Amino acid sequence: MKLTTSGRARLYAITSVACIIWLVQSVIEANADGTLFSYATIILSLCLAFVSGYCAFNAIRDWNVKDKESRHEAE
């Protein structure tokens, strides 16, 4: 299965939103149980923030790009 650029952008956007939700949930839970500043929580939060930013950047970059395949389907 080959994805178009706009389809790939949508998947990046969904992944970014899911990672942001996961980041917020893990920070809230870590704050509630007192492990907010443990190494594991900090590393997980940094990784989730990086992945969220990377996916959001790629989603924004590819959102309005037109593919050759998309043009052929429209004709």
C-alpha cells in the first residue's frame, strides 16, 4: 500500500496528537503519585515531547503538498 503525501501528513498529525495526550496523561499521573522528577518520567516526557514535535512538524510541512497521484485521481 502506497500512501500519498496528504495521507502521510494525516497519520503524522494523528500520531502527534496521540503522543501529546500520552505526555499529558503521564505527567498528571506522575505528579499524583510523586514521581514527577524521577529519571524514568523525565526521559519518557522528553521522548514524547520530541516525537510529538517531529510528527507535528512533518504534518504541517506535508499538509498542503499535492501529489502526482492525487492530481491523477482528481482528473
